[in-house]
Amino acid sequence: MQTIIELWQLRYFVAAAEELSFRRAAERLFITQPPLTRQIQALEEIIGTRLFERDRGGVTLTSEGTYLLAEARDLLSVADATFERIAQRAARSRTELRLGITTVIDPALFAWLEPALKKREPAIRVIQKRQYSQDSVHDLRCGLLDAALIGLPSATDGLRVEQLFDEPLVAALPQGHALRKRKRISLLELAGDPLFWPQRRINPSYYDHFEGFFRRHGFNPRRVVEPTDHHVLLSLIAEGQGVALIPASLKSITRDGVIYRELREQTDLRIEVAIAYMPNAHNAPLQQLIDALRSHYCAGIDAKLNV
């Protein structure tokens, strides 16, 4: 028979006591109701008294339950503060930096970064994860990344974000396109071409931002699902299956049969590249990264918390 009370059982109890509803408490804890009920019963058996009164009118705390609620809150507060101090201590001694980098831009733009970090701290080890910006945002919130270089607009609520530089979009066209002799074209001149375009689920904020721009300017070409691999995308463009709007840095990916042209609307058709991290993050590698980026781009922009 269990005789030791676990911290997670106290968390279950506090949720039930604050909600006064086992159903709502289970939803709050992201569990089903039966295991919550079983653990509350186990807690009552260990203590030797009832903590809740249950009747058709609902759930109420007994006097012992009310007393335990205050004590449990204090215990959990002390435990959480202890764990936070341990985490911060461990973070200060870390030399590993987990960095997400958006696939939207040419990774060569950040080829300077790791050498610059190692110059500041030779022991630092950078673990890069190339992925979509929204995946990096998710990983930041889950504690799987320390920082991420992302493309904006993205849904960054609750993160600290600093803009680094802008990337104008350019048109990628088949080499035999009717506009091939022009150095600069208008977006509206591409309205008759199939447009390779990312699906909304990839980055809803990005998608909605540019779709709004398209609507305002009367640009409504037939959309074709954009491949996630840029090499595949360029192959399809070379075959004449459509055109695409890509960040200018990706012009470094050359492909026979594909040409790039600037857009007259490039002032509005651009993405912002930014560094994002959790506001409560505390570790030396992250600070080295932020300092290196600020120094390199001379951002001069205070970090802002997106809420």
C-alpha cells in the first residue's frame, strides 16, 4: 500500500480543489477523469480522512481539505522554486546551444554565426535544426530549443523577438517565360501563371499576411501546392509548371531553366528574419548568440515580448 505522497498527487488535489469539479480539473491537467478520481481517493487513504464532500450539488472541500489546500500550495511553490533554481544553475553551466533555423532563407546567410560564437566561447557547441518557423516556435515553447531564427510574420505570442534583417521576395520563373527580358516585373503581370504557394497549415500567419496583400492588389492566380524542398520546386518551375515567390537569398540556389526577377512591389513583399527565444530563458550560450547577432546586424532594436 502506498504510504508516501507524491508531488504530482498534490498537483492533482490542488487542481480539483481549485476547480471544485473533477471534470474541469482533469481537463486542466490534460488527463481523463478516472485516474484523477483514483489518485484523490488514494490521497485520502494515505492521510486517513476525506478531503472532498461529494453530492448531487457538486463537490466541496472538507475542513481537512481546505487546510491541505493551503499547505499543498506552499509545498508546490517551494518545490517549483527549487526546481527553477536547479534549472538555472544547470543552464549557466551549459555549453550547448540548440538553435532552430528557418528553411525559408539560404542557410549560408548564417555561415558566419558558429565561428563567431566559438570565438567568444571556444567550448560552445551549436546544434542546428533546420525546419519551418512555426515548428521552431513550438519547440521553443516546449523547451526543445534555446532560440530560433525565424521568418516573420509568424505566431510568436509569448516569445521575445528581435528583428535582424529583411528579405525581399523575388519571382522565380521558367527561363522561357514571356517576361524573361525584363529585369523588374510587377506581381500583377504573373496573375495568369500558376503560383506555387505554401499551404496555410505550414505557417498560418505568413499565409494570411500575404493572402491579404494579394486581395488588396487584385492578385488571384491559380495556386499550386509548393513542395517543401526548394530543389524540387525549382525543378518544377524549370519544367514550366508554374512560378514562385521566394526570398532573395535563395537565388543562390541555381538551376538550369530558372531565372529570377525583382518585383516592383518588393517594399511590401518581404519577410523579416528574427531571433526568437523564451523570455525566461537564462543560459550563457543563448546570451552569446544574442550578443553576436546584435553585433553583426547592428540591430539596435530592443527585444520585445509578443503578448
